Amino acid sequence: MQGIRETLSASAQKVQNTLIERGTTLKVVEFIESTRTSAEAAERVGVSLGQIAKSLIFKGKTSGKPVLIIASGANRVDEKKVSALLGEKIGRADPEFAREATGFVIGGIPPLGHIQPITTLLDADLFQYEIIWGAAGTPNAVFELTPSQLETLTGGPVADVKEAKE
């Protein structure tokens, strides 16, 4: 991996601190170049697109509460499936709502360390990989973990959230 920053930005350091507080030895890596999209992140760390655990924020249409879906980078989220699982219709959150709910910007929302508790669902497809990479607080920062570590750290249930391919 090339183009790594020597010191973490404040947001990436916040994620690193949360990982330490949770008793892990996981390490945040912050690149000079973007990891905002799943494709960029996969290219930077040298893994397949599916190994990127992308964090997507949705909003409950009735409750107005945030919902975090951590999906495989190769998948699109099926909002109808998620709505059925949650018992409430959801819609994509705008950047302002996402930042207010998590404390992080879109493209860097980590799976943990948010400013409020967030209902979280984990894409079952992530569990086919030994190693995955999640966002770490900025559009340039990521960290490596296993799917079971993701499940432990988030407490989110594993579900079929992917849109069927046609």
C-alpha cells in the first residue's frame, strides 16, 4: 500500500480511538488519495470490490431515525427488503442527515463510533470473505477486519439486504 499519511486526521483518529476503547488491535490507515467509493477503497488496499464494507445511511420514513446498512461493495441495497426487515419504509439519507446522525461525512462513515446509537444491519455477503475493509472516519481512511469482528463491534444482525441481480 502506497500513499499513506504518517499521522491520522482528527476524524480517523476518533475511529482509531474507538477501536482501541473496544479492546481491538485494529489499525486505521489513512491514504493521501481517496477511498470514498468502494472501487477506490478496493484499489487502494488491493482487494476485491466485495471485500469493501461500505456504510450507507438511510432514514426511517415514519420514525425519522437513522439506519446504517453495512453492505458489500459489490452489492446494491434492496430498500424493500430492508424496509420489510425493519417494519418501516426507508429512504436514502441526505449528507446533512448522515453527518448529524453519525458525526462523519458520507464516504467516510465508519461502522462504529457514531454520535448516537444507530440501528445497523450487516450484509450477509460480507461473510464469504476472510478479510474486509471498512471506512474509518474520512473519505481517505479505512481499516481491515474480519466479518465476525464487524458483527461484534456493531452488534448488528446479519441479513440479506442485497438487491437481486437481473
